[in-house]
Amino acid sequence: MNTRRTAPFRRLTLLSLWVYALGAGGTLQADERDYDLARQALEQGQALPLRSVLDTVERDYQGQVLKVEFEHDDGRFIYEIRLLQNDGRMAKLKVNAVDGQVISMKRKEP
């Protein structure tokens, strides 16, 4: 697989997913707050960059990221990632945003 050709497609796919996740109206305001929270956490060194977390998740769990949410849960920052694995199963991972460690994973059969 030629990574030069897939890189723009992957970026477009992730951008499309973010736009889809933003929705419209009142939902957009909540997502803007989440974005600001994530940006502040990154700037203050309280969270890893999303790209580095996604690279690890895609490599270790063999799949394509479909959705990402950034949350402050129980006093810590978490990336919640939905992943379509290569075997067709959907996985939902909670990843510690500080160190990139997977906290939990749930899978659904295809």
C-alpha cells in the first residue's frame, strides 16, 4: 500500500469524521468546549497529541478509527476511540490521554 496516496485520504477521512461528529446547533457549542479543553490540556502537557495516540491504537489494535472524543473523567483526561478492526469487529477504547495507555476496551461482534 502506497502511504503517499493514503495519507491525504486518511487526513480527509479524519477531517470528515470530525465534521460529522460536530453536528450542528447546540451540539456544536459543546464540542467547541471539548476542543478548547483538549487544546488547553495539550498545551499544558496534560495530554498527548491525538495523532500519536491514534498511531499507537491503529498499530496495536489493527483497525480504522471512526470516532474520537476527548473527556475529563474521574479527574483524568481520556481519549475515547471507536475503531473498526480489520476482522470487522467494532472496538471502543478508553485511552489515558497523559500516557497513552489503554484503560479499557469493549468489542462488538460484526
